[in-house]
Amino acid sequence: MPLTSHRRLVVSATLIAALAAGVAPATSASAAAPQAPAAPQTADTAPAPDMEGVVAALNAAMANGAPGAMARFSGPGGVQSRAVGVRDRVNGTPMDVRSRFRIGSVSKTFSTVVLLQLVQEGRLTLDSPVDTYLPGLLPDDRITVRHLLTHRSGLADYTDPMFANTVPGFESVRNRVFGYRELVDLSLALPRTTEPGVSYKYSNANFVVVGMLIEKLTGRPVADAYQRRIFKPLKLRDTSYVHPETRIAGRHVRGYLYPDAAGDPLVDSTEQTVSWAQSAGAVISSPADLNTFTKALMRGRLLSPAMMDAMTTVTPTDATNTRFYGLGLRRYDLSCGAQVYGHTGTVQGFYTYAFSTRDGRRSLSAMANSSNRGAVNTALGGTLEAAFCGKKPAAATASRADRDFSSLPAERDLPERH
């Protein structure tokens, strides 16, 4: 799909600062019943994207500390892209929507698609214990494949202690190569967070085990499964999984990690193995490829209708009644009634949003090149409201203002100090 040209924009002097980062309480997530997939939106009546609002969100991400940010919207009216700031602080190279970057936990949706294809092929079932396929891996045979994909296994997230001190933690693993089993053992050394199936608790350990399942059932590295089942069929030429190589090939964005201590210099975190994440977060992609992927997924090009129903059946992740999780897939309910499916991503130096409507006719991908800066992540999330809900009326109703997704602190895929 051809890319439209984008404008170089500077930060306005009158930006409204984004809210400080945080996480809404998750007390309601444990008892909530799964919600069936929502009815597809009618694209003909959908509002036009508010690209000025998208730019305002990107500028707000910069105002809160990101060197640059970009977004790409694809819909019935074509493709519209915007970029602000720089993709390289040293050279001052302008942000470019044709660039590649690390997508962090958006990788979880790629891993889920592969595993659900294996379910379709009869190689495993969602409600079977994980230990059926990986004997002796987990100490609790009540943990099922579905529990992994929905973050309801109770497996602790080993990244919490790993990155308790952000920069030292990152530097200790920047060039390290882990085995899957090492990462699982790090999780098992920590207290369990919940009984299997009882409540949602986000954990990268779940998708490390998903990677192990993929490799056990296919007999091939997870990189081969991504390439053969997703990258090649969808012609995702900018998307790759190069673990444990550290470089991002070709035109790419450099990522910058904020230290915990205020005033300390940013750390260029672009080059790393991402071995601490692997199938939970090591994919590299671009805005155009992410649009293509989420659109194809929602249109049923990768999974059967039955698997799509399973994937998009969601339960709440917090008490806001706006955020939900299915199988490796987030659903966000926006202020205008639009429901969008996709995933957020955090890896050192990068925040990512990649979402589409259920019919796949409208999609947005957005990225800011910093992390450990929750206000940047929150501001970047404002691109969803602007892109899918369009311009707000001059006098927005109180109910819509109260439900505005962009007023909520962003969900965190990794520990953050700011």
C-alpha cells in the first residue's frame, strides 16, 4: 500500500500536557464474565479521522519527553501519515513513517496468531494443560494454554525484578542471550500472582511459554513460524524477528530510555538482543506493516471465524470499562462508541500502539521513541481517540468527556518509574 508524504512538524508552544502515568485499579477484572465479540462497526457512518488531533497527541508525546513520534492511519479514504520530532537525536534526522522500530508487546499478537493456527491444525487445544505439551515445565497442571494467552495463568512477570532499576537492569541484559527455560525459571522463582483462571495479571512469562509451545509443536524456531505463517503471506517486508542479533537493519528509529533519576541523560537503547522477551516482545516492524497486519487479522485472513471469535472474546483488565483482553489481543472502547482491537507495546526506547476496527477497514499504528516515561505513553494513546472518533464537537457532552480513552493513564507492559 503506498505511503503518503508526511509533514515535518514542530511542537506547539501551547500544548496541553498529558496526564502522569499510572495504572487504574484492576479489582473488577477477577470476577467479570467474558464478553462476546462486539458487532462490527459500520465504516460508512464512522467519523473521518481527526489528523490535527493525531498531531496534537504526537506533539504531546514530545512535550512529555519523546524525541519524536509518528502515526499512520489507513481507512476507506486512504492512508494518512504524520511525523514529528527526530528519529536520531545525535544526527537530528527527522522522524520518518517509513522507518522500522522495535514493537515490544505487539509481538504477543503475532505469537498468538501462530499458536491459534496450530490449534486450527489440531496440534493442541486451548483448554488443555500446558504440561500436556511441555511435560514438567510448570508446577501446576491446572494452567492451560488459554490461561497463557489471556494472562490468567498466575505466572509472575520476571521483568518486575529484572528492571526494578531501569537502566542498570537494561544494561545487564542488553547483550545477554537467554534460553526460554531460563526465563521461565526466573518467573517460577517468584510468588504466583493468582490461581489459574481467577484473574487477569499481565506477565511476559506467559508468552515466553507460548514461544516454547510454538517451537515444540513445529520443531522449528519461532522466527521460522513468524516468517512462514505471517510475514511472508502478508508481504510484511519491514517486519522481522532477528533474535539474538542486536541491530535493526535499514532505515530505522533510534530508541531512548529514560533513567530513573531525574536529569540523568537518556540512554540510546536501540541495539539489544531483546532476549529477555523473545516471543513476548522481540519483533521489529514499521507503521505500514503494522496496519497491514492488524487489518488482515481482523478481516479473517490469518485465522478461521471460530478462532477469531475466541480471540476477540474479552474480559476487563481494570475498572474503567474501557479496557479488555482476549487471546493475545487488547480491546479498547473509545468515547464515541468505537471498539478497536490490537496491542500496545513497550520495549526499552519505544512505545507502540497498533489497532484496527473489528471489520478491519480502519487501522492505526503509532510510535514514540522513548520509554520509562508513562506520560509519553499516555499522550501517544490519544492518537486512538483522534483517529477513530474524529473531531469532537465544540461542546462535547459530559458523558463523552468522562469516557474519553485518552484521559486515562496508559497501561504498562513493563515496569516504569516515571
